[in-house]
Amino acid sequence: LQDPTYTRVYMVNVVVVVPKILTKYTNVSVSLSFQLEWSNCNHAHMTVMESLDALDQLVDQSDPDVDFPNSYHAYQTAEGIRRAHPDKDWFQLVGLLHDIGKILALWGEPQWSVVGDTFPVGCKFQNSIVFRDSSFSENVDDKDPRYNTLHGVYKPNCGLENVLMSWGHDEYMYQVMTFNKCPLPEEGLCMIRFHSFYPWHTHGDYMHLCNEKDQKMLPWVKEFNQFDLYTKSTDLPDVKSLKPYYQSLINKYCPGKLHW
């Protein structure tokens, strides 16, 4: 059996290393290349439940609170939302869906490009981004005059829908939902797209890029975030008993096989 002390030290080291690599290499060019590779959703044809089950094989190396497969976190989040918002089935489904984009890590993408916090590229990196004071010194965009001013390539209050975000599971899952025309409300799509955008929804940065729509969506993203963060527990849910209910929500909002 593996020494549990070694396991804890290993996990702490990985939790630090993954976001440091992310902040070093994530720039406009890299983010665009991932967008071009994955946003056309022509890599797989599978159901939502099949993709969720695949997360049984994945542990998020950037998350210090989770050392169990990501599929359990999906059900924990969804169940927390279900208890607090029993009348909003779309919200419950977002809890189940929000991290499925991490399947990219099972398809060969490095975890630094899939997990961790997200932030805009193409403008000045704000101080609230994790490791802003260290690993960004090696990020080429930090020295590029096109990208290192407050607004960079963007107009003030242009709206986050017009901003290029660092690539990750959030953006990928948002692209999958919109490509397949899944009828989630705008609030749900914003939760999926921006739940890892901590510099915005937790630290209040990048408001100079937000428009009126973003301001309306922000409370919803904040509401989602408390379930994403505070439902994690080693008391794992009985997935088998929960599956029929969540399959009914999948059938309502994103039925059949989707393009991924």
C-alpha cells in the first residue's frame, strides 16, 4: 500500500505545479489554438451520461479539496443545488454538467490546459490570478504591448462574451452546450462558462470588461460557486440511486448523443 503521507505531499506538490504551468503557458496564441482544435465538436459522439461516467477515471490535479474521481463531485454539486433550489431543474443539471469538460484530460490534453482557474487573455493579467506574482514572468503576453494594458485588445465594457478566455474545461463544456443547441437558460450557460473565473466572481476584477448582461449574470455565477466549493465531501453519494433522476433532466435539456 502507498504511504498516505507520501500521497498527501504528492497531491500538494501537484496542486501547486499544475496552475503554475497554466499561468506560464496560457496566452492569446495558445488559447486560440485550443479553441480551433476543440470548439468544432467533431472529436466524439456520445451521451452526457457516457461522458459523466468517463470522469470516474479522472482526479483533478489542481483541486486541493478532492482526491476522488470527478464524477462524484458532479453529483455532490447537483444534489446540493437540488436541496436548495428544488424548483430549478436546469440549475441542478448545471451542477451535474459543469465539470464534464475535464474529459479533455482523458483525451490526451495536459491537465494544465483543462483544470484550474480561468482568466481573460489579450489584456493585462490582474493581480488576483493565482501565482500572478511569480510564474507570469515567463508568460510572453505579459511583455507584449498589445496585451499588457488594462483593456488590451478590448473596448471598455465590451462584454465577456466578446473576450477570449484562457482555455479550460469551462469553455469547452460551454462550447459543447451551444454547439448542440441545448436549451439551458443563459444563467446556466454562464455558470458553466465562468465558474472557474475566480478573479471575476470572487475577487471583483475585470469589471472594466463587463457589460450590463454580465452584471446580471454575476449573482447567478456566485450562487453556483457556493455549491461547487462547499458540497465536496469524502462522504460519496450513491450514484446508482441518483442516476434515474438526473437522466430525466438530461433527457429534457440535452438528450441523445451529443457532438463533443
